[in-house]
Amino acid sequence: MATLILQGPQLNAGIAEAAARRLSGTVDQRADHYRVHSAHAPAPELLARLRAELPCDINLLPADFDPARARLLITDMDSTLINIECIDEIADFAGLKPQVAAITEAAMRGELNFEQSLTRRVGLLAGLDAAALEHVYQERLRPNPGAEVMLAGLQAHGIKIALVSGGFTYFTERLKTRLQLDYARANTLEIIGGKLTGRVQGNIIGAEAKRQFLLELCKTLNITPAQTIAMGDGANDLLMMDAAGLSIAYHAKPKVQAQARAALNHCGLEGTLAFLATV
């Protein structure tokens, strides 16, 4: 038996029934989403066509992912948990946002080595007043739609929440406190005399470091990677997502959507909770 999760603000019973007919399945309506149960998993080509034709997210619940055993969600920060790329907004205060944003986009698409791209971007910020960081946090940074609902739902399920970022501890530590997250890890910007030096302290948190953080937390919590959910939007999230029991691409780059086990393009972050509902 295959279970497909349908959700999104435009979804209704008619759309769900149409999808069920195409999938030779039956519809199960839930409070916040629909499920289609079919005898067999659909061919990838059919699933791709349905996603292109219908105004909703359609995801096959992985047969080897047990929602009842999930104990950890680990999420990227920039453009996943929050609405901005922090480094691009910091660069705006230096008059360099277009240049830095172009590098960020290329790195998130997987066209540039993340560690090298971050070093290059941070280098452009040398001499900027560190007060720009507080302006970004207070004036521009917002949790993405559905974040609070998702976090409350995860906590109700007893699932720990970790934030990991190729961005900066200035933001992750504040979000950890503000949103009552359990763990956070990111890069530390070097600041001397109230100015950014253009350097990152210590080793850079990139793709492999994100994966290692997931595995480290599994040991801490005495769980297996199969009991984790990993969420991201960029290429530097793929190693972490590949290690998890369930990977969710959130409004992500094409390369990430192609490799993730689930993708949310119509829903906000609250869509994550549908994967935790009992079948």
C-alpha cells in the first residue's frame, strides 16, 4: 500500500478526488491535508505530471519512514526556517547586495563550492560596522510562514529541533532562544573593534559539517538517522538530507527538489506536520 500526502491552500475535495482517480486510489480527508491510498506507488513520471498539473503538494510517504519513531528535525536557516539569506542582507548595508546575492544563488544551486563561496562573500564585508547585523535581525529577518505552527507541532510530538546553518551564529543563537529550539550550529563572524574583519572564525559549516551535526545529534539522542527529518533549500543541505530518514525540500532549488524524498512548494512550514500524522 502506498500513501500520498496532498496539501496546500488551493487544495479541495475535488482536486483530491481527481488525483485519486489518476492514482487508482482512495481519498482520506484529514483536518489539514488529504491522503490518497493506492495499492502501488505511482511511477515517477505520473507523479511529476500530477505535480505540474495540480495546484498542491503531492508527496509519497516513504515506506521506510515511521512517523511514530521520529525524534529529531534538523533544518537549514536561510530561506528555509527564515525568509531571507542573512549574508545578502548584511551585504546590503555595504552596498554590495547584488554581488553577494549572485554568489549566494550560484552556491545554493550547487554551481560553486560552498566553503569557497562563503569565504569570498564574507571577505567582501571587511570593514562593515557590526551594527548591520542587528539591523538585519530586527528589521528584515522573519520566520517563514507556518514556522510557529510547525515548531509547536514538533514539540507536541516530542521531537527535538536543531537549526544548522552555513550562515552565522549571530542569528542562529538568537533564533534558538526566541523559538525555543534545542540545538543550533553555524559559522562565527570575526568582529574586531566593532567591525567585520572579512573572516570566519574556525572551520566553516558547510555541507559535510551539516551532515556530521545530524549524526552527532543522533548519538546524543541515542537514535538512528532513520528517526530524523532534515529540511533545506540549497545544495549545501543535500548531504544532511540524504542521511535523514525523511528529507524535505522547502521551496528549494531544482537540484534539491530532485533529490529530496518530499518537497513543499505550495505549503508553508506547517506542511511538515502532515508527514507525522498516523496512517
